[in-house]
Amino acid sequence: MNLISKRHSVLPGFGLAFGVSLFWLGLIVLLPFAALVYTAGGMSWADFVGTVTAERVVASIRLSFGAAAAASVVNAVFGFLLAWVLVRYPFPGRRFVDALVDLPFALPTAVAGIALTTLYAPNGWIGRFLEPLGLKVAFTPLGIVVALVFIGLPFVVRTVQPVLEDMEQELEEAATCLGAGRWQIFRRVLFPAVLPALITGATMAFARATGEFGSVIFIAGNIPLVSEIAPLIIISKLDQYDQAGATAVAVVMLAISFLFLFAINALQWWAARRHGAGR
């Protein structure tokens, strides 16, 4: 028993490790949030409500979270498909494609924004073919979704991929022997096992997308009430030396993000519990 205890006690005792962890979490995460709320608390309630309910602010917040949600759904679908192809199908150049998935992580966001704008602008490489069809991507909310899909895809792929690699294919073979079709195997064997990881990846993609600035600012066009995102509103208020107003908008975004993450974590817990009960 002592041997097992010593083997797992790599770090110092629980009290010291727990204390250091809490201190680091408070210093890096909680303290900035507390400073944000404290700064916003210096405003009167009327000023706070007037700032966050302004038409441009409401439209920008709605666009930021709506585009992030749409991009996370798209990434959940196509990220799962890409992870499935990389794990289950050998093909020439698979390692290159696998490395290419991480490109949005390594590429500076401003470079990504300029590249996407070059592609999807009305005179761009792809945009010039979409424009005659009446489909405009750059300088519209659709362009924002495209940029957020680009930066969020690796989160889903890299979260789902290890789960698919560790999944025992004998379960699928057993289901096939019992007469299950492909759709039944996917719905009752594969998808329940992958769902918690898929929700985690989509959540991380959503969290990254809500505050994304560099890759969006170029392709969005920044048209008030149309394609203006909330981070740009915050930057604009700071440029005007309105720190209190910028903080108020940031606090609202923080509160909405917490609500979204709480709901998604509850869904993830339910999915994991359901999968565990069904095993």
C-alpha cells in the first residue's frame, strides 16, 4: 500500500500542491476577472445599462455569439468527419493532411484574416466566382463564420481523433455480426462514445471564436449593425479612452460566455453519464 502511495506521489503533498494550484488559478484567471468586474462596478447602473443596451453593442454581441455558435456547429460536423478519415482510412499524404490541421494554431490570426479576405473578396480567387451567383462572403456575417470555422477546426479534430484511435473496432465487428447496419452501428456504438469528446472540442472552438479578433477584423468589413463584432466595439471604446464602457461590454460578454459554458458542460456531463450507463 505504501509502495502504491509513493509511486503516485510525484508532486509534493496534497496541501502544498492544492495551494499552489489555487494560487496560480487565482493569479492567472480569477484576478483579471475580478479586476474587470470591479472596474465595471465603478459605473452607475444607468450608465452600465445604457452602454450595454446601445444598438451597436447589442448587434455586435449578437453577431459575435451567433457566428461563434454557427461556426462551432459546422466544425463539430466536419471536424468529426475529418478526424474519422484521418483515423480510419489510409491514403497517400495522410500525414501531410494531419499536419495541415494544425495550421490555424501556428498561423498568426492577422495573416489568416488577410488570406481569407484575399480568397473571398468580390475580386478574390473564390469570391469572383461566388459574386455572380449572388453569394457574398467577405464583408458580411457569413465571412465572419468562415473565419471562425477556420480557426476553430483544429479544436474538434484534435479532441475527437484520440477517442477514435482508442476505440475498439471489435465492438463494431460484434455489432455487425449481430445484424446491425451501418447507421445502427454509428448511432448506437460510435456516436455515444465520441459525443463527450465532440462536445468538448466544439466548446473549445466556440470559446475561441467568441473573442476572436485578428482573423475576423479583415474579412468582416466592420460595418455597424451588420458585420461589427463585439471585440471591435471594446477596442473602439478603448481608443476613445472610454475604459468604463469597454469594461461594461467585456463584463456582458463574460457573463454570456459563462452561461454558455455552464450549459455546454451540463450537456457534456449528461452525455458522458448516459454513455457510461449504457455500457
